[in-house]
Amino acid sequence: MNKLETIISLAKRRGFVFQSSEIYGGLNGCWDFGPLGVELLRNLKESWWREMTFRDDVEGVDASILMHPRTWEASGHVAQFSDPMIDNKTSQARHRADNLIEEYIDRMIKKKKTQLAIEIEEKLLVATEPADFYKIIIDHQIPDPVSGTCDWTEVRSFNLMFKTFIGPLEDTSSVVYLRPESAQGIFVNFKNIMESSRQKLPFGIAQIGKAFRNEINTKNFLFRTREFEQMEMQYFIKPGSELEWFEYWKDQRLNWYADLGMPIDKLKLKVHDKLAHYANHAVDIEYEFPFGWGEIEGIHSRTDFDLSRHTEYSGKKLEYVDTVNNERFIPYVIETSGGVTRSLMAFLCNAYTEELAPSEIGKMEPRTVLKFHSKLAPVKVAVFPLVNKDGMPELAENIYHDLRKSFMAQYDTGGAIGRRYRRQDEIGTPFCLTIDGQSLEDQTVTIRNRDTMLQDRIPVDNIKKYIVDLLG
Ligand code: GAP
């Protein structure tokens, strides 16, 4: 098993992530979060929400997933939110044509055919139409990784939005889309939020919510899925100040990942070579996954594109009136757009550690430990009676029930103490409490730190404070 397969297997075995509808054979590109996964997800979102909205200049919103279909005409998604798709006639394998070319470039780089890789990369940078991608594939005889052949269909454009119908009639007038990004729910509420919260520029609107894309190829576990969650913030600013705010938000967002335990050498900023038509600056925060570098968040300077388009399509003025300088204008926007579920995967990969550690009798043994930042850890503390007799379980249960009111906690009486520690290490629990003979005499317990594996002895009355202080 490679590292990613090992992580996926642990995620399933310990109740983090399951394949959607698994008993029916699964649904491609969709995943379910189990008891530990849902806690990890909640902790991640809570950390983002605090970071982004516990400040004077950012408000929150929770917009509906189904929106008026004109939204997606205004945003450009109906006309342009598509990927170039190509099929191999021999293997029937379906690919995103741009990904097929990118993977070929990577293979050429590995084979040290650098000049060829640069030549294809340059063509890819200016490719926009299906015919452009097709020409690159045919000119360079790029083979299908499955069959090895070059018998390709034409490249077709495939719109990624999921369509459904609103109301009982299934005709063109009732078509609506599952939103492919949460951002448009923010733009259409710009005026409502600015007026109801009496905000002045610069200010932002933050949202966490589901998004849906009918991806041609789903891959790499939670990395590219058809249903996923985003955490997005649009920061509305005065035109001309975009570079300053772009730099500010780039630093803020990078620091957030680093503060939650991602080593800086596993993160990198990738400046976009190819800008979307509405953007004047764009950078991706990438994380080094077991399969290579991949985007976890984009920071985009979107100019006044979105508000101007919604003004045009809705007929409602989405402008800002600056009463101090006596001017009116459509604000520019800096967007921070992260994937909750993709980041969760990055944090899971980052936490996954296999190491040698001393057992209870001092012998070095392998252990698997999820070294989550304590803010993200799904379970904060586990409580064990050393043995299941002599009054230890009674005291341990009392402590557990008391802690459960404040923290996600687990109670475990099963097996040797070393095995119980290992079970908690494997799900990333930062603290384990053991109630032993001495606990009954002097009302103290041992508390073990997941990473150092060192133990302290502390009074029962101090447990909560001790954990709160260390959780930060
Ligand atoms: N509003 C801008 C926007 O949606 P994006 O780069 O398409 O930009 C932003 O998406 C983030 O959403 C990505 O950085 C990624 O974390 C997440 N994301 C996008 N597509 C995804 C997918 N198919 N599966 C999982 N996460 C995805």
C-alpha cells in the first residue's frame, strides 16, 4: 500500500471517512464523514470561522445552495464553467484533456526531456478552445495511460454544473443548478449585508458551505470530488487598493495553515501564469500531498467583475457610496477561496506519522499517530481505569462524565494500557488520563501527552484547567 492508500484505510477503519452509499457499491466522487471525521470537519470550520469573522470588518452569511438561474449566467458559469473532455476509443477511458497533457509534461520532466516539456507547456498556457487541446494531444501523440494508444475522440467542452428542476415541471423554464461555488451567494447578498450591518469599505463577507461540480475525473480521495465544501470570503475594497489587500490576505491565509501545524516547507505559493478573464492577480496555496503538490486554496483579485455583472443582469445597482469623498463606484474584490474537505485531507495527510516509540516496558515499537494540532483533534481526551477493579472504574467514569460536558472525550477499559494509548494515538487524541491505585489514595491522575509520550501527575480538580491551558 502506498502512503495515501494507508491513510484512506485508517480513515475508514477509525471512522473518519467512508465511501458514500458503500453498501450499494459506492457513488463516485462522494464521501461520508463518520463520527471522528465530522468532529475534525467541525473543528476545521470553527477555526476558519473564528479566524475570518471574529473581527470588525468581516460579516458572515449562509446562502441557499439553489439560486436564481440568472446568477450563473451573470457569473459566467453557464457559458464558461466547463472542462475539455476526451475519450480513448480503445480503453473507453475518459480524461480531462488539460490534465492528460499536464501529466504527460510531468512524465517528460521525469524522463529529463525538458525541452519537449517546455514546448508543450507553452502551448498549454495559451490553449482555451477544445480544438487547441486536441491539437496538442495529436501533434505530440500523447498516449492514453490506460491503453497506451492514441486513438482519441475529438475534445468536447463539458459544463460541470449539476442541473435540476425547481417545482413539478421538468422543462427549460424550471432549470436550476446546484451551486458550483459558494462565492455567488456572497455577491448577490452584497447590498443586503452592507446595509443591514452598516459596514463601510473595506469589509468582507464570509461563508462556509457545500458546492457541487460534475467533475470529469474524480481522484485522490477527497482532493477532487463531486460534492465538497468550501470556505470563502470576499473582501470588498476601493479600486486601486487591490494589490495591498491581495498581499495582506495571502499572508493571512498562509499563516492560518502554518498556525494549525502545517510545516512551511510543505506549503508553497503558486502564482497563476494564466489569469481568469476577471482577475488581475491570483495565487494558489499548495500543499505537498503524498501524490505531489496540489492547490488547497486560491487567493484572487477579482476586480469589479462579479458586482458589475450582477448589476447588469439583475438591474440592481451594486455600488458603494463614499459619503466622505462624495463618490460612487463598484467595489473591487479580493477573494480567499479554500476547500474545507480538501484541506481536511491535507491536515489528515500532514498529521499521519509512523514512528518508533518506547513501549510501556521500554522496548522500541512502531506506532501510528495522527499528530493533529490540538484545536483540530476530534477527541481531546481519553480516560482509562488502569484495571477494571478496586474502585478505579467508578472514579474513572465520574471523571469521564464530568469531562464529557466540556470536551469530546472517550472512555476505554479494553486491553492493556499500552494498547489503549496506541488506539488514541491512531486517532490523534492529545491527552490520555489514567486512574490508578494512587488516584484512589490522593485524588491524582496521570496525564500523558500524545507527542512527547511523557506523563504528568495532576490533581483531579486541575484536569479541566490543565487541558484548557494546553489546548489554547
Ligand atoms: N470562488 C472561487 C472558486 O471556487 P476554485 O479554485 O474553483 O475557486 C476553490 O475552488 C477551492 O475549492 C479549491 O482551492 C479547492 O480547495 C476547493 N475545490 C474546488 N474544486 C474541488 C473539488 N472538485 N473537490 C474538492 N475540493 C474542491
